[in-house]
Amino acid sequence: MKRISVWLSWWSGFAALFLLLAGSVAWAEVAAGAVAAVFATAAVLCGPPNRREFAPEIAWLAKLTSIPGGAVRDCGTLTAALWRQVVRQELVEGGLCEVPFQSGREDARSAARRAVVMTALSVAPNSYVVDVDMRRGVLLVHRLVRDGPRQTNRQWPL
């Protein structure tokens, strides 16, 4: 029964995303939604057998309140960088940086927190999490525009 609910979740997500991107509910789009069912089936059947379970907590939502402000700040940073690059002909460089991060153990709760932190840090347009180095306790983050070091919480570096 669980496998069916996982399959239905994948199918719903793929079909909804496709219909959202298609912008209409014509016959051709519905047929493409059926193709999404094939991808959902492949995702469930071909997925790793030792798939990690996630155990997120509802209280984590409060920690995500800084995301919209960070996205707006990054839009300003990128707009200023674009101005410097295009109008003033200055070289604007990005690069990789390491962000301290307590990645936790190999349990469901820690795996969920890693996924939430990686996704939250990648929402803002200036940064994208490339990797988690659990041994060294850092996130490898690519930033389009390098900015100074940020004071971060090692458990929730948002």
C-alpha cells in the first residue's frame, strides 16, 4: 500500500508540474500527463531499495521565515552585479564557499534537516548548495556573486 501512495505522489507531482508549465488542459497535455505516470512508475521501481526515510518536524517552518528576505536581498545583489558588469564593465566573479554546517547523524530526522537546509539555501538566486561534507561539517555552496562571510547558525545556516 505504501508503494502505491509513493507512486501516486510522484505521479501527481509530475502531472501537476507539467500541466502548470503547459498552461492548459487540452487533450495533448492530458496525454503528456499520462507519460508523467510512466516517469512516476520508473521513479518508484528504479529507485534505490535502501531509500532513506525523512522525519521532518513542523516546528522547522518557523526557521524558514528568513527565506523571502534572503531572496529579495540576493535579487538586489545580483541586480547590482549585473549593473557593474554590463554598464561599468567591471568583472564580477562568483565562486565556491564553505558554510559551516552540523549535518547530524545518519538518521531520518537529520536527513530531513539536511534536505530542508540544502533546499532553503538554494532558493535564493545567488546561491546553490553543491555538496554536503558530513565529515568536515561544511556545505559547499556556489555563489554567483561573492559576498562577505555571513554569520550563520551551524545547525540552520539560512
